[in-house]
Amino acid sequence: MNVCSMLYCRHLKNAISALLVMVSATSFADENVAAKVEPDDVRASRVSIVPPADCEMVIDLGTALRLAESQNPRIGLAREIVNEAIAHQTEARALLLPTLTAGTDYHLHTGVLQTSFGQIRQVDLQSLYLGGGTQTVGSQTVGIPAVRIFAHAGDAYYLPLAAGQMVTVRAYESHAVDNLTLLDVADRYLNLVAAEASREALLVSIRELGEIEQAQKVFARVGQGRDADYHRARADLLLMRLEEQKAQETAAVAAAELSRLLHLDPSVRLVTPAGPIEMLDLVDETADVEALVDQALHQRPEVISRSAEIGAAEYRWRDERMRPWLPLISVGFSGGAFGGGSNRQDLGVQSFYTTTQGRTDLDLWAIWTVQNLGAGNNALQGIRKAEREQAVFQRAMVLAQIRREVAERQIQARARRRTVAVTWTQLTAAERGAREDFLLTRSGEALPLEGLNSMTRLAAARQQLLTAVIEYNRAELRLFVAMGISPNNLNSSSIESSTSE
């Protein structure tokens, strides 16, 4: 099987997803009848217990991912780290470029000096330098040259190579941060979808249980049923109302958490578009796990990042190995106007300050250094070699983690797809049982209480199917990212087109 054909992005409008909210919203009773018998407690359950937001913003998954890409601070931080690595690379490449200096210095001395043969003389002198470079006295060269190159030959060659590898490391680490952050955004978005859909399903179940509760109340009033049965139905209804209020809270918290990741104003309540929940089919779950692992190892940014880190450590190690054999290079050139004088007219000095004239200085140095009789160099080489070996083992750990993640995510996706199928069958059976019990109750062949258990099981089946679909989508997204593919490749227009099919 072609490895490329094992990965595809299809968004199916599945009958399972449509049933979650749309079919589940079908009541077994006539709408007008339901409106007549709906109790105040049930109508009150539609009132939000969450503080109202200033406004609401409808957001789909594609929009959430685009906002995170541009506004999430963790993604922004990772990208700035890449810019820092690029700046370090530019700095390393510039080691052999000259540093330019211009300036002036004035020197004045009064008092005694010692000559080269040891005699102490009373000398008053002064000098002035102006031009390229600065800091020169007497016959000395210019201390700070106008044009200067100062670098170790090994550093000038190997450090730019190591810095280039570090740019690759930071760039692919940034890709990995993007993938994980966008996966986190998608996960929070699914939490919001699940909470909103759970509340809608609970509202349908509350309406149906409300009909059972009202019917049981009538039966108890005319003596055809027990008050205890009515109170049992009412207790189940109130418990479900508490679950619906909990779903409101969960949805509000999920919206706030998604706003945090998207760096949005938390006063704006995020809501998802109305409609069925889509079943994501992103990776061929029937593919051989070894093929998926091989594809992931070629696509995951963490692998490329760790490989580049080994390359950077290798260049640093080579630099230390060559350090004793390559020189420290210093090139300095200066040119400017220089003048001065002293009080020693007896030695031929015309005056305290003579005419200023031009001068140039060129200095070339090459210095070989063996640190601490070679022991220092050997220690530095050992450090760089150990850093390289650490990078090798870190890469091996990343490879093992990727293999585990792909295998684990594939198992989860397969298992959760089977869970969706089971919960679908469960919901179908619960719906049929509830429908039959409801029809028997309406025809007078059964007491309303006999349909209570069926309605409770139907409500639970709806929640279980919803949870199964959300968890399956979550597993698909995690497998998708474990393959090394960015969640940005989830084309929102494809999702919309699949919805309209």
C-alpha cells in the first residue's frame, strides 16, 4: 500500500452525527401537547444559570485554528526564538568581517619618566591623534585600530555552520509547538462542542421526562397511580435538570478556556455553529502501524529538530578539536593625523607642540594557543563530545516516543470508532423501546411510570453516543498530529462542504 495513500482528509456527514442532536430532538409526543403539559420546572431549565456575556461570537474549528496561529502567545514566543537563532547565525557569519572605529585621543604628561636604559628624566610632553582608530602614544601602534578583524580561525569556520543547524532546530521546534498548540485548541473546541450538544440533548430529554412526570401526576390525582411513582418521576426530572445546568457551566468554562488559547476577550462568549457534529476521518486506521510510524518519522518536526541538534553539536566538537591547530587572527589598520611635542629642546624637540602630520599603522597577528599544556583543550573536547552524544540519545528517545504515540493513537482511534458503532446500536434500541412504551402509555395500555426507565435509558444513550463521537474525533485529531501533520491542514471549507452534502 502506498504510504501517501494511507493519509487522507475526509469529513463525512455520517448518520451517526446527524442523530446526535437532530434526530434526538424528535419527541415521541405531539409538540402542542408537550407545550400544554410542560411544567414550570422544565421551562425554568431553559433559563441560563451562567452570567450573561456582553456578546456572543460564533466560531468554527477552522476559524479557531487561524486565530490561534496569529494570536496565541505560545506560538508567538516560539517564532521569536527562531528569530533569535537567525540573529545568532548572522553574528557567527560576521566573525571575519572588520570592525570599524574612528576617534581621537589627547595625551599629556608632566614629571619624570624612565628611559629604556634606566635613566630618570624630567619630561613634559603631549600628543594628539585624530582619525581612524584611537589610543596611541609616542611610537606605539594605534591601540584600537580603525579597521580590525579579531577571531579564531576555527570559530570563524565552524560556528556559522553550528548556528545554521540551530536555526533549523528552532524552526522545527516552532513547528512542533504550532502543532501541539493547535491540537490543544482543537481539543478545547471539541470540549465546547460536546458541552453545547450535551445541553441540547438534555433539554430534549427533560421535555420528554416532563411529559412522563405530568402524566404520572394526572394518574396519581385520579387514583390510577401512586403518589410515590409521581415523586420518583419528578426526582428523575429534577436530577436531569441539574445535569443540564452542569452542562451550561461546562460550556461556559470551555468557551473561556478556548478564549484563553485564542487570546480573545473573555467577555465575548464563544459558541459553535448549530448543526450536526461531523465524524472526522483523517487517517486510514486500517493501515499497517509500521507504515504509519515510518511516515511519522519522516514528517514529525521533532525528528528534524533533534537531527539538526546533533549536527550543531558535531560542528562544536570539531571546532574544539581544531582549536590548538588553528590560530587566533588579529588584523588592525589605522590612519589619521598625529602630532605633539615636549619640553626637551636640548634633545632636538622644537617646541611643546609641533606640526600635526599623517600616519598609518598595520598590525597582523596569528597566535596559536595550547590551553593548560593541552589538558584544557582535551577537557573542552570531552565536553563537546558528550553534548553530541546527549543529542544522539535525545533523538533516540524522540523516535521511541513517536513510535509509541502513533501506535497508541491508532489503537485509540480504532477502539473509539467501534465504541461509536456500539453506542449507535444502543441509542437505536433505546429509542425503539422508549417509543413503544410511550405509545402504550398514550393508548392507556400502560402506566406512565413504565416508560420512565425507557426515557432515562434513552437520555443516557444520547449522552453516551455524543461522548463516543467527540472522543473518536479527539483520537483522530491526535493521530493526525502524531503523524506530523499540522491541524491547519484541516480545511474548514471541506468541513462545510461535507455538511451541505
